[in-house]
Amino acid sequence: MADEATRKVVAALPLLRTAAGPRDRELWVQRLKEEYQALIKYVENNKNADNDWFRLESNKEGTRWFGKCWYIHDLLKYEFAIEFDIPVTYPGTAPEIAIPELDGKTAKMYRGGKICLTDHFRPLWARNVPKFGLAHLMALGLGPWLAVEIPDLIAKGLVQHKEK
């Protein structure tokens, strides 16, 4: 599975208790509170470890999420817009994170810039429903994907630093 550092990061995240999605009205409000608490804890942990790498916010209903993520490579910061919708079957189904500006630049991506998390992340998510939430999606999904794909895209010349 994951390396020891990743296990430590995930162990520091609160597990969610409410099994509710956007269609569950009152329970969804409770689930959103838990999601925000876990995200806040994850961001705090990252800042304390000098590993701040994303910003995330949602629409009022908590069904559409958007923000920025960044990756530091050779002392240069590469920043990308991210977005995803909460599936109606959430938390049974994990959201699909999209990085639209990277659409078509890597085989590990679906149409519309949705990153591929099927082989490694989806089974892990399925085993941990409803305990995993958006903080886990970022820590175990987007973070590792960026760490593998961005250096490769830079090396191939498919991603250029904004100042070049």
C-alpha cells in the first residue's frame, strides 16, 4: 500500500462518521461539517510540516468544489486549477478530480482533465466508506498523482513554468 510517511499523514486525519450524500438533506449538512473539519485539520497539518500544496472551497451546497493545487519542482512552483463535483452516490463513490489545463497531456487522465485514480485509490476508498472524505481524497488521490505525473510532464516538456 502506501509508504510510512503517507500512512502517518492519513493517520492524523479525522475519520468521518456520517454516511450521507447530497440527496440526504439534513444528514448532508452534518457530513459537510465533518468534511470541513477534516480538510481544516489536513491543511493545518500540512502547514505545520511546511507542506502546504492546495486550496479548496465549495459552492454553498457543498456539491461543487474548486481551487488550486501546486507542485514544487526544481525550486519552481507549478500551479493548477482543480475542480470536482460530489457524486449523488457519495460517499459510496469518490469524486473525480479534474485538472482541465492538463487534459490530454498524460495517459493517466480521462476526458475533461479528470485524473486517473481507478487502480490504486478507488479500492482503498471503497474499503473505507464512509470514513474517508475529501481530505483523504486529496492526501491519497491528488497528492500522489501530482508527485508522479507533474515531474514526468515537466521532463517531457508538456508542462512549462509560467515565467518561462
